[in-house]
Amino acid sequence: MTATNTSALAEIREVNLAYLLLAQRLLQDDRMSAMYRLGLSGEVADVLSALTLAQAVKVASSSHLLCRFRFDDHTILASLADKDKSPAFAQAHAAILLADAPVAQIG
């Protein structure tokens, strides 16, 4: 394994752990808002909320990113990136589009 590969894997693990810890904190603060912002189903939110720190570290050690880029839809990404729109309008438009997107499911 090259140094670049090792570095990339370490960065993926770091992002994974940061994502898991952020998701847990958001779920503790305001579960419904967190589920909406993260695109999570109730079942996934339950699993994330119940993870201990040791379990979160173990899950984060995966070589795959745990968070998913939610802007698979060109319309959403284009709306956020549109330099001619005000940031507030772009965020509001993206939020409306994301509200109609399906949430993640366990399975």
C-alpha cells in the first residue's frame, strides 16, 4: 500500500468518525431536524443514536465513506452552485428539492 493510499484511508476514517459523532450530536439536539438534514430514516437514526464511542470508532474504521453525497440530482447541486442566486435563495431552493428526496434505509 502506498503512502498516498494510507493517507487517503486515514482521511476517510477521520471523516467517518467526524460524521458519526456529528450525526449523534444532531440527533440528540433535535432528532427530527437531524433526520431531515442528514436524510436518515427513523431506523438509521435509532442505530446511530445507540452507538457507543467504541462502536462508532469501529464503524468509522471502514475504508468506505459512510456519509453519502446527497446531491446526486443535478438540479439540487446546480441550485446551490448558481452564482447568480443569493445564498439564502439557493439554500431554500435546495431544501425544497431535498425534502422530496427519499431517506436512507437499513437493508
